[in-house]
Amino acid sequence: MTKRYLTEHDVAFEEHNINEQPEYINYLKSNGFQSLPVIEIEGQPAFSGFRPQQLQAVAG
């Protein structure tokens, strides 16, 4: 849902698939995340899960 939301609102993003890039699993765990997706936006706190209000703020 998050990926679809960003795409539909023309928000550029970089995707890291943990099935294809398992090295990201340790990175996410070391930063306290236990669920996906994780959204990292420069200058803002990272968050996980589908959060429409936070995504709307990114989409403008």
C-alpha cells in the first residue's frame, strides 16, 4: 500500500527488498524496526507501516 501510495502521488523513492538484499535486515533490526515497510525521509524520523497521514505530508 505504501509503495502504491507513493507511486500514485508521484513521490520518488528508493526501494530495498529484503528478499533480494538481505543485508538490510540487520540494518533495520539495529535501528529498532520489527515490521515493514520502513520509510526513511531525510531530516525526519523514520517510521514503519502504512501511515497515510505521514505519507500525505511527504507527498505534499
